Amino acid sequence: MKKQSIILFILVFFSFSLQAQQKKEKKWSLEGYISYMNSNMFDSISNVWMIDNQLHNRLNFEWFPNNKFSFVAQLRSRFIYGNSVLLIPGYAKMIETETAYLNMNKNVISEKNFLLNMNMDRLYAKYSIKKLDITLGRQRINWGRTLVWNPNDIFNTYSYFDFDYVEKPGSDALRLQYYTGASSSIELAASINNSSRGTVAAKWIINKWDYDFQLIAGEMEQHDYIAGFGWAGAIKNLAFRGEATYFHPINSADTLREASFSSTFSLDYTFGNAANIMFQVLYTKIPKDNPISNFTSFYTTNLNAKYLSFTDWNLFGSATYPITPLLNATFAIMYYPNVNAFFLNPSFDYSLSDNLTFSFVYQYFKGNYPNALTGIKQDQQFQFAFLRLKQNF
């Protein structure tokens, strides 16, 4: 067994042994969840279905020996079995793809029909003194202001479609946060990815006119200089958020890369009964080195703040309504006017008890664009249906 796998097993055993003593200890916490999810993928309900199953466990451990120092370790474990493991070439390798520098995402077991993947996606130490926080290790650096697309999120961009990964990916980084006021700060961060390329940037947040404004500048993955701007506030009763980033190639002699610009804003309103509606629009100048050429790569590729879509204009709308105190319904839609394509996403969450939830999620995409295999432009559709039972502890 690989050394990394042994370490992961030790951490799981250590976490469970600590849980047995939780009532006695005061300087640490352990929480998490376990879930079962059934996934179904098909182009038409009458055609062949790709059926997968996943047992998913997460352990979130925090140790705080004093008021200045804390240590966080979070482990994500997934047992996956079904058609994708068996039929999709390279599927197991794709599951253990690591974007951060340290390789802590491993398939502990990988067979023809199933695999067990363990991913330590948080592992950091934090030191706080007066107005300064210093964080070192695998962490999430969230500089985005909006929900769906985040041009400012240069360290660890996430995919809206991956709804089961609520914690989102992290980076191997050093971060310094200095709080200059109750709602203002200066932040410096540096990370390194799995290609040994560094991202270094600074963020300045100020509050003015009841808005939080942020300015960011630096370089991303030693490929592009970046400069960005973001805000969060309100227009009367409407929450108003947005962000924009300009990317300029560092090496002007590299003819494969070119400058790009992405900008987005969102409006949302929450009613008295907790119902919510939201609208977001994204414009992104598609550079010629964009690795996303169609919806298939858009759905499966690890996104980057420079490469957020396969089309210039992107529109999003969603509505959430609590049908009963226990049943919540959400309907979301994306529309891509340049290619006349759309994405529908209804979902339902039902609370079976305080910590047990049943969810149904449906994703449907239809559009006319180049086929991922043939390159020929044609009408295509994809459908995904998910059933999930999730227990928090």
C-alpha cells in the first residue's frame, strides 16, 4: 500500500478515536457527514443509461490549543461503483486528479467496477495575533463575490455543476490577512499548483457607501498578470454583487496565449417566507487557448478563473421556494445565447429529521455545438438524475 494511503487511514482512525472522547475534550471539534448518491446519465430516457453509485464520507477535524493557534484537517472519502468506473477510459485517473501541489488525492483501491478515493482537501495551520491571521497549508481562498461564475476566484475556481462538493477545492498556499477595520482588510496570498506554477496576488477590501469593494492584483499560475475588481452591496431590497478580472499574458512572445477579460454581476431578492430569486450574467472574452470547447468539457474540466465558459455571454436565473418547512424546491436555468443552448436544473430537498436529508437533483443540457469526439457541430443533449440521502453528524 502506498505511503500516502497509510497516512490517510491513520488520520481516519485518529479522527474516530477522538470522537469517542468528544464530551471530555474542549479544545477540538469533529463533524462531518456520510451520504449515498445514485447517479444516472443518459441522452434520452429510452436509450442506454450510465448508472453509478457513491458512498461519500467527510470528516472535518479542528484543534485549537489556545486562542492564537488552530489546526484543521478535513478528509473526503468516496467509494464509487458502477458503469463509469467500468466503461469510461481513464475514469479512475480522472477521479484522483490533483490540482494543488501536494498529492493528497489518491485512489486507495481501484478495480474494474469500483474504486475507493481519499482526498485530504484541507490541511492547514492558522496563527492569529491581534489584527493579523497567518494560514499555511491546504486551504480554500475564496475571493469570489457571486454564486455561479467567479472571475476574481484565481486560486481555486469551482464548478457550479458539482453540487455534491459543497466545500469546494482548496490550494496549497500561504495567506496573510491584516484587518485594518471592522469591514476592511489587506490580504496577501501565494500558492503553487500541481505543475509547480505559482499564483501570487494581493486583495484590498474597503467599505464605502454600505458596499464592500475589493481590488486584486498579481499573477496567476505564472502565465498571466491579473487585475480585478469586485463588490457586494444592495440596491434597495435587492442584493447586488459583481466582479471583473483582466488577464494579460506574462510572456508576450507566447503566441498561443492572449489577453482575456471576464465580468459578472448578480441580483437577488429574498422574500419574507424565505423564498429567493436570483439572476446573474457573465461576459467572458474567449481566448484562443481556452481548453473548454463544448458542454462536455465545460461539465468535466477543472475550471480556471480565465476559462469560465465556452461562450462569450452566459445568463443564469434561479428561484428557491420552501414548499413546506421540511420540503425545499429550487429551479435554475442557464442560457448561452451565442450557441442557442440552455441548461435546466430543478432540485428538491426533504428533511427527514434534524440531520438527515433526501435530495433529488436533475440536470438537463441541450444545444448545438461541436461533438467532443467528431468535432462536427450538431444538436446534442445530456441528462443527469441524482438521488441522495445525506446524514450530518
